[in-house]
Amino acid sequence: MKTKDEKLGLWLLVFVALGSMIGSGIFNSPKDLIQVANPQGTMLTWVIGGIGALMLALVFVYLAGRKPELKSGVYAYARDGFGDYMGFNSAWGYWSVGWLGNISYLALFFKTLNDLLGKQALSPIQSFFIGSAILWFYYAILRAGVKEGAILNFIVTVAKLIPIVLIILLAPALFDKDLFHVPDWQWELAANGAATTPIQQVGNAMAIVLWCFVGVEAASVLSGRARKQKAVRTATILSTLIVLAIYMLITLIAMAGIPAGELASSETPLALVLERTIIGAAGGIIIKLGIMVSVLGASLSWILLSVETMYAAARDNVMPRYLAKVNSKGTPVNALLLTQGFTQVFLLAILSLRLNETYLAAITIATTLVLIPYLLSSLYAVKTALRYRKEEKTAKNVIIALLGTLYSTYVIYAVGIKYLFLSVLFYGIGSLLFIKAKKEKKEQPKQWEWAVIILLLAGTLLIVVQILTGKIIL
């Protein structure tokens, strides 16, 4: 049992959520979005995505209040609602998002650092070794205790908000309504002249927008370490509203201050914005430093969240038992070691010279994977709200849960078939750990679980063949 001093209060929970949501997206999203949508289409996507993210936030708020005994968020909700195997898939998917997210963060970190260094840019092998050192430094920090990691995350999150505040204060002077109001925005992309439609723009931009909100559930994942359960609800709503406001402002400022083609081709779009304010070239340096601090902070948040989810599942014998081991500080050391080990192996992607492609591929796969835990949590909220509807005397929670379910389902469709196939690969491989956990309990998966596992493994084999033959290009 944790002592009161080891528990997390409201503001540490808020900053863990902010730290996980305000990561790479805040600095790279203007570039990524303008490549697939015009400013009007982008703002429409933010409105739809913001409402969807708020519905998901309210789903987690509702479940935290209605089911306070269920700790560890997305995993606990899926398991209680749909059994061990769905709980396992939720935990496995969420854990995979954590280390995949870290690959994307480190790719963006080194892309930005090399842009800052210019001719003295690091070689891929130097980036790999420095990235490895960062990973294992975080391992040492979190071994010392989860609260120590949360406090460091608090400091980093405050630091990375400084350049964002500078943009919000200084860059509105660049606003040009002619840049923002693109003629015939519905049919032609301003960045490259490609034909488009409003539906295509929203669909293509939605995965990027959702990536910016991944972490909305962070406070609920750490609910088992919260000082008060009321703080979990407050932290979830507050962090979501703060993030939505910041992202919409940053997008508006960037797209109304820089021509679309220039923004789309920029390596560090917000550096370009701040360089054109009264502080000049110094602004670009501040932004680039802010990006590096931001992604390192988000990386720490995601290690913390993914390890906690894996540990909770192992504690319930849904994951292999060795992942439940904790040290004297209460840190799940084996789950932490596995997380950093997986990240280390896939960090080899940093050796590629195409860091931006590595970043985009990692965030799209991660977004696809996180949708399963979100969808299962929303469906569990529907189930729970229907069960308690008479007692609550309102249909509000049923409607919120249905909207969260609808939004999750839509984004699964929007990310595209390629990434859905790749998510099958991840879940298929993960199912082997579920079988191991069942064997440790001297149990067998149920018939329907075996059926799903066999389908996933068959799909995994097919996808591996498609990748090896070049029919699916990563």
C-alpha cells in the first residue's frame, strides 16, 4: 500500500496528462495538417476531433466516478466489461502505443536537433547511441520511484509550455486573413494544388488530430496512485480543455501566418512562425529547444503510463506473472525493463535518414493501436450507463458513451486499411503472451478467445508475408 506522500495529487495528474498529450503533435501538427487539409478543413477537423476527444474524456470521467474500484483505466474497464482477453488486448495495445510513441518522439527529437546543428548534424549512428542513453536514463529515473518520474514530468511540462506561450502572445501579429481563407478550400489543397473534398480532408487529418489527444485517459490510468479519486475526474476534463484550446490556437496562428506551401515544406513549422515575430532568429532557436524538451517530456509520460498498464494486467494474471514484480520503491521493474527493451530494439529505425517518415509511420500505427482500448472503454461505458440509467435518472451518460464509441469507430475507419492490417500484426504477436499467462494459471483460453487468437495469428502470418514480398511498404 502506498503512503499518502507517495500518492499523486491533482496537479501532478494534470501535468502527466498534459505531458502525454502535448508532445510532438503541438510542434509538428501544423505541417502535417496543411499537407492533407486546408485551414478551413483543419479547423473543422479540430472541432470534430475536439468534441470526440472531449466525449472520450467524459467517458473516462464517468467511469472513474462510477467505478472507482477499477484502477489502471483502459485495461481495467475492458477486462471488467468484456473479460480477460479483451482486457489483455486493451493493455497490450496501450502498452504498444507507449513505446511506439517514444520511437516517434525520438525521431522528431533528432530531426529537430539536426536542423538546429546545421552542418554539424549528428550521424544516424550517433543519434542511435544518444537515443539509447536517453532511454536508459529514464529507466534509472523510474526505477527510483513513480512519483519521482511524475515530478520530473511536471518540471519538463512547465518548461515546454514556455515557447508555446511565446507563440500565442507574439505570433497573432502575423495573422493574414487571405492565407487562412483559402478560395475553393473544399476542392483544392493550398499546399500542393491536389484535388480534394471536405470529407477527404477531415478523414486524412483525423488521425493526426487524434494523436494530439492520445493521453486523454492518462489520469485514469494512474487512478490507483491518485491521492483522491475526485482529482482523477477534474484532471481529465481540465487537461483535455487546455490541450484543445492550445492546439486550435497554434493551428490558427501558423496557418494564418505562413503560406501553405512554405508551411508544408518546413522542417520545424513553429520555428518558422516565431522567427517572423519581433524576436527574430532567436525565436526559431527557442522553438527548436522547446520541441526537444517537449518530446522528451512526453516520452517520460508514456513510459510511465505504458508500464503502469502492463503491471496492472500482470498483477491480475492477464499478463505473464514476472511483469508484476515491483522493487522497494513500488516501480514495476520487469514491466519497465520490457518496455525499454522493446523501444531499444525498434530504435534502430532512427538509423534511417528519413526521420520524418519514421515519425509519421510511428504515430499513425500508434493511433490505430490506441483506438482499440478507447473503443472498449467507450463500449464499457455504454454498458455501465445502461445498467445504472434508472438510478441516475438521466440518459446523458448513455449519450456521451455512444458518442465516444462512434468517434473511436470513425477514426478506426479514417486511418486506412494499411494501418488496420498492421495493428492485426501487433495484436496477433501479443496474443502469445495471453496464452502464456493462461498457462501460468493452469487455464486455457475460452473457445471464442481461441477463435479470435487463431484469426489474429493467421492474419499476422499473412501480413508478414505481404511485408516480405513488398506488397505492404512500411
